Amino acid sequence: MTSTPNRAAGFAFLVRNPSAQDDRFRAAFALLENAIAARAFPACSLAVTLGGELIAHKALGRFTYDLAATAVTLESIFDLASVTKVVATTAMAMILYERGLLDLDAPVTAIVPEFATSDARRLQVTLRMLLAHSSGLPAYEKLFLRAKTRDELLDAAFTTELTAAPGIRAEYSDIGFITLGIALERLADERLDAFCQREIFGPLGMSHTAFNPPRTWRDRTVPTAHQCGADTPVRQPADVLSAPRSTFRGRTIQGEVQDENASVLGGVAGHAGLFSTAEDVAAFAHAMLNGGRPILRPETIELFTRRESSPAGTSRALGWDTPSAPSQSGKYFSPHSFGHLGYTGTSLWIDPDRHLSITLLTNRTWPDCQNQAIKQVRPAVHDAIVEALSNSGSTG
């Protein structure tokens, strides 16, 4: 295994400077408080960086809607869901690309021969297409309903039928990123979680970021869902008693990945599984705004975050998404911005023109994954933050 060149020189970790946040971001914080009151989500943690400083860091709400539940703190840990795709999987892809180990236009079947089936179109699918969500694979499949082991689920993912010809349309695909994660592991000859810990989280000081977080983190980890079996005693908090009865795991999901496919994969997958705090995600964003130091080069970030020219109309870059009105980033993020969302109600958006990043972590899936109000709350909060900065003359 080749180690990353030492590029720490000139890298400065985030400077914490949130002292004026309550006045400066009063409107954004009020939106979050109102969202919690309206049960858009019970818990949230926000981190805003600007020009190398952490200028807002706020935690609001409780782990669940129960008034006796644990209060959220700045150290609370959230299930990032699909934000895993950029903070872990895409970052790993960028590192391997820099080392000459990843050829973006290599066919997937050259690395994952199990991906080949009787459908000859699959031979045309490249790693670039998996990153850009243009492989022709479907968005999502409940593979966990028929696959009970990791090997069975991977086999189901590798043989999932294409729903379009490769390169013709962009369709966001968890199946593609499950496959991509395995391809990267084979290129690196190392598991995704071990690689990311050594090459990404460690160098960036992300000490509260991990796949399969240790049991000692559980009390600080925000629950994401309540799945009750037919024989589950009715001794649950009042806010879950009326929830639709999902029976996949038959327990409250806390400290383990919410995504069922990732769960069967053992909690480590290319599409989901990472846990983190808002501050740790902000530290990752700071590195992306700092030319990639100490883990990446500026030109690599520029390549992977630039919107793809095809398929026509795509908003996707390589692993990342870009703003396309109406955008969950709001109405102010520049065309050069890049980011990603997570199913549990998490998001990261980065604007290199403003040298700004906004991390918003929630557990909007509690207790039953039905609430979609985050889609209105998130862009409104982003807009309020940018407006506050513009009014203070801090950003354009």
C-alpha cells in the first residue's frame, strides 16, 4: 500500500470563532427551532465555515420528540447516510486517482468481473459512470429483503439489471455506489473503512467519524428510526407508538446504520454507513476549500467537483452534486458549488467562490422515515445563513 505524500505543510485546521453566532444567525437558528417544534426532525446540528473559521456551531433539539429524551450537544453523532458517498467513497476515489490506481474510464467489469451478465451493455459501464450516476443502474432496490448475508447482497447488487443504456441518462443510484465501493476496495487492496480512517479522517483530525461506531459512542449517537417487530412490547416513547410498523430489525436504530442494505453489508458500504459530528464534517469541508490539503491536490478537487457535460441536463459531478434550481443548497450558492444530501436528513454544501461551507445534520427519519419537511427547511436555512453573511459584509 502506497502512503499518501505528506502535504500537510501550509494546512491550517479550522479556527473556532462562533462567538457572535446567536445575533448573526438568529434567523437561521429560528428556522431550525421552528422546524423542531413542527416535528420536521427532533434533533439537528449545524456547522458553518467561512474563510478557514468555524463561525457557527449550534446543536438544537433532543434525540427524539419525547421531552425526557437526551438533549443534543455539539458532540452528538449523526448517521450521515448518503453524505458517506462524498466524505468517504468519493474522497477515497480522488486519492486513488491521484496515485494512478484509478482510471476513470476503466470498465467496471475489469475490476469487478461479477458485474458482467448476459447484458452486453454492462461492459460499457465505467467507474466514471458510477461516480456520475450515469451507469444505467436503478436508484434503489430493497436488496435486503432477499439477501441475508453480505455476499448475497453484493451478488444481488452486482447483477441488478440496468434500467437504461449506460451514459444515456443520469439517475442517482445507491446500487452504483455499492458497486463502486467494492471496486475501490479492490484497487486499494484494503477495506473502505480502514483506508478512510488512515487517509482521510486521521489526517483531518476527524476523531468522531467512523463506520460502525464503537459502543462507547452510542449514548452520543442520535437515533434514526424505530423498527418494531410483531412481538415488540408496547413500552416505547409516545412519539413512536403511531409509527408505521417496519419490522426489518425490530428495534430502535441507534449507533448502527439506518440504511437496510448497508446494514446487511456489515455497516461498511460505498453508499452509506458513516457516522460523524457536524464539526468533523466541517473539517472535511475546510480541506476541500483549502485546496485539498493535506489529503488531496487542488486540481483533483476541481476535476471531481466540476459538473459533468453528459448526459445532457445532469447536475452531477464525480461523486458530488451541484446546484440546479430549485436546489437544496438554496438560491445563493454559486455555480461552482458542490455538495450532497443524506436520507436521514443530513447535508453538506460547499461554495468555493464564497469560501463557505454549511453542514446540517438531522434525524428527520425518526421515527418512521415519512416526514419530508426537511426539503423546505434545508434551503431556507441555507438562504438565511448567506443573507446574514451578506448583510454583515462577510461574503458576496
